Amino acid sequence: MHDLIIRGGTIVDGTGGQPFQGDVAIDGDRISAIGQVSGQGRREIDATGLIVTPGWVDIHTHYDGQASWDPLLAPSSWHGVTTAIMGNCGVGFAPVRPDQHDFLIELMEGVEDIPGSALAEGIDWKWESFPEYLDALEAKPRAIDIGAHVPHGSVRAYVLGERCNTDYEPNDEEIARMAAIVREGVEAGALGFSTSRTLLHKDKHGVHVPGTFAGSDEMLALGLSMKGLSHGVFEMVSDHLGDDDEWMWVKGFAHETNLPVTLVATSAGAYQGDKMYNIAEEARRQGMDIRPQIAGRPTGILHGLTSSFHVFAAHPTYRREIAPLPLEEKLEAMRRPEIRAALLSEESAMRSGAMSAGPTELLWRVFPLGEAPNYEPDREQSVAGLAEAAGVSPLEMMYDLLLREGGRELFYQPLGGYFTYNFDFFRKNMQHPNVLFGLSDGGAHCGVIADAGMPTFILTHWARDRTKGEQFPLEFLVRKLSSDTARAYGLNDRGELKPGLLADVNVIDFDALRLFRPEAVHDLPAGGKRLVQRAEGYRFTVKSGQVTFEDGRHTGALPGGLVRGGREAKILQAAE
């Protein structure tokens, strides 16, 4: 008798092969049989009319702090994610000296918009070194598995102290100390090393993160510290992937170590003439593993009264009279004619970032989400488009829409322009063979972004709902969300529905699968606020053979833990 049988579902097994009808048998934490399974199970799930997939492996999250207090790691676990990799973008909480706790909190708060008060109250700091951090993570049971990178920012702070985010150039001895820390962390089970080289990333005081201006000798030395190990991914977000100098040391690392690189490009030059993708493909043909990351849609700022931003947020009257109020009192104040008149007549004090285009031009690319969000809308569905149809100004329309739904309406502003009002650019790049799906940023950007539901969006939009162009086959998307990301990090014990592999499984009502409008909740330590997005349609999520979620509700099971790099690589050979 099997422990669990999932019967009669449409199996999309993560290999990219055609879906087929069949059963999945599970014993202990492993899949034991696929196909027509005879006998009975101690528990059986009827998957008739449902799809059965591997659990998603999300390689770009920021649960580094949340993992200290939250066993569910929601919202990612609500969206079928069974493995989440954190420590991305060069920020994290180890190694750390006892007097650097506040510095690393302020670094994470600035880069990833996670409330510092929540981090200060929630993190127990039972570690100093990176191996000790891994041990602390391993001691806590969870609904999903987690893995971590060694973050450049923390390493630099540990070795260089207050000089870590200045223009100080470390000497050879200091670089060697940093390299030794990176190797120690990866040997202990970190999945790799991460860094940030973008001007977008600053701490809460506006200072660029440690490593932003590090020289190529330092970058290469820290990467080469992983040479000779069986695992170790070099993860980097960079403004310089349009520059040949950056590519020289990146390819040098990949060639010399035979280890993978995954890249997040933050400048237009990387995309001009498909430069990044062409170099990655050339590298692949030369035996190097360089994998650009891409999301399933543009990262988007969410405007709204429950968000941390909207077009009136920097107006003097709003700052002075409305911003400190709770939501209901905000609504009451904004319904007063004199407040409305003042806000519509004032100019914003914000002249950069999301408001750099000016409010009228900006509102042609800001879209109300509603209860059934559409992330690829038409120009006419923008706030300015709705205003034009109604014969009012864009700011008047935005003001009135902000008060809708009891002030809980949110508005999607795709970053990067969205000038074509379609996702053809994303479709072109998502199908590139070297691309990894990533950038959900689960656990981060609590005030203005809610992209942790990216796997659900990718499935529903790209395999079912898209009307503005070609879709993708479901089996392609499932592979990209599971086995493709798992194999990129050497996690060969998961990502496919195959006997001998981990029983990480989603049972999904694909026809009913949907995202809801993001909402603000105050469930972080110290009452901290975050935006989360819920889904429905995940009938069952199974982690290591145990049902962890049923129809979106946690069952109480906590079979997840820490994934240590290098310990999963041999599992596939044993299974075969």
C-alpha cells in the first residue's frame, strides 16, 4: 500500500514532454510510481479534471529575514512554490558581526523594501558566520524548502567594516579574506554567491550597497573561491551587461570554474541587439553555463492608498494632513471638496523615480487592477485613457479611482516603459533556451510590489488567458518553473515527476486558477505592513510527500527544511 496516490490527473511532469493521463504514487518523501498505479493508498486524491505538476522552484526570493520567524514563507507557498532560494542581489544577514545587525537591516530595508522594524523584531541573530546561519535555518521546520546564497554585501561589511560601501579599494589580503568566507559558506551548503552592481540598489540612507563599485579583480576572486567545488552559482544583478569589460570577467569565471552564472540585467545596453542573449548562447556553445533571468512580466509599482506610493503621495496637503491617517480616515478626508481641490491644484514634490515622467504622461501607463487583474492591458484601459473617455483630466480620474473599493483599489505601473502596450518583448526573451524564469522577489518590496505570485501569473496568462499575441504550451511553462530552475542550481532531486525524486507536487484546477488583486496586510513582526497576492485553483500542494496546502489552507504539515548545495547532486544518479 502506498502512502499517497494522486489518481487520474493530467500529468505535466516537468520534462517539457506532452501531458498524459495517469496516477502518481508517493511513499515517504519520494515519488514511487508514475502511470497506471495498481493497489491502494493510505490516502488518495482524485485529480480527475486537474493537472498534476512538480512543485515550483523559485530561484529569486528574499526571505532571508522572514525565514527566521515564518514557517510558511507566504505568499510564495500559496502559489505552489515548494523550494525558494534567497540571498539574492548581494543582500542577506550572514556573516555578521554583533555590532552590524542594524547595518544589515538598513541595507535590506533600502534595497528590498522590507520594514526594518519587522526585521529588528523578527530576527533572532543566533549566528555570526555563514555556516552558523545555515545551521540556524536548518533548525526550523517549514512548509517549503529554502536555500541561500552567500551575499556580497554582508561579506564586505564583515571584512571591511565601515569602508564596505565607500570607494575604498580592498587590498589583496582583504580580498583573500572575503574569498575565504565565500568558500566557507558554499562548502557549508550555500547554493552560491550573489552580488549587486546596479545603482538602483541603495540602503535606507541612500548609500549604494557594498560591492556596487567593486573592481573586476575582487569580483573574479570571490567567484573563483568556489573553484573546485561540485556546486556554486554566481548570481549577479548588474547595470554593466552591455559593457564588454563586464562580460570579460563573467566569462572568465564561467570558463575557469565550470560553474553556472545567472544574471539580472538592469540596463538597456544588455538588451540592445540581444547582446546578453547572444553572449549567453555563444558561451553555451563553448561549454559555459551563463543564464540570464527574466520575469514573466515587467516588474510593476503598485499605486494605491494601501500601497506606499501613488501620484498624490508627495503633494504637500497629502503629506501634511492625510498620510498619517488610517485608511478610513484617509477616505473621509479625501472626500472633502476642499481637500480634493487642493490636491488637484498642487504639484508633487517628487521629481524622480516613478514620477520622473510627470503625472499626466505617467498615467497613460498606470492601470487599475480590479478584482481580476489584467497585467497586459490596452492604452485605453490606463488611468489617462479612462479620463480621456470620460472627458476629465488624468489626475481627476486617478483621484476618484483611488477612493474606489473602499480605498483598496491598486494600480499597476509596469517599469521599463510599456510603450508598446504588449508583452511581445517578454515572450521573445522567455523562449530563449538559456533564460531562467525568476525575479518573483518573494518576501521583498513589501510596500509597492507584489510579484511573489509570478508562477501563477505565468501559468494563467501565458498558457491560457493571453489575447494580445501567442501563448506558450503549458508543458513548456511547467518545465521552466520546475526542472529548469532546479537543475540550474544543481537540485537534481526535484523539479520532475519521476520515481525516486522528491514528492514535491501541485494538483491544480487549471481552468479555475486565478490571481486576486493584491492586498495590504499587517502580519509582519511589530505590525509591519506588506502587500500580498492570493490565488485560488491550487487544490493540493504536496511537499516531500506530505500535503501542506488544501484549497489554499495550510494543513499544519511542515516537512520543508534547508537545502544544502552539493548534497542533492548525487540523488538523480541514484534514482536512475
